[in-house]
Amino acid sequence: MFTTQELQQAKIFAYLDEDYRARLAHTVADVQLKPGEWFVREGEPACFFEDFEGSLRIVLDWLIDRRRDRA
């Protein structure tokens, strides 16, 4: 779980008032991935993400989509 202070470090959350950040801190997930793990795949329900530490690589999995189209 994140604290309000941790959320305030992200520019997108910094302008929210303290009460709103406190409510948000109780609902956000702290997801930690190992190198090579998938966070989300194309076609899954849309969500909002903020990368607090490290980096994410966006990969279009077009080969799998092309195989599905041929079936």
C-alpha cells in the first residue's frame, strides 16, 4: 500500500488534496515485477498506471494477433 506522501511524489497526484490522496492510497495496488514479467496484455480491461520506480517496456504482441486472425 502507498502512503499519501508517496503518492504526492508523482506529479499527477501532487495537486490532489490530502484527503483525496488518503482515500486513493487505500485503493491503489503496489505491483512489483521481476524483469521479463508481464504487467498487462493488450485487450485486457483498461486501467491507470503510474511507474514510481524502474521502467516499463511497451511491446505490441502482433504475432499472436496474426495467428488468431488466421484461425
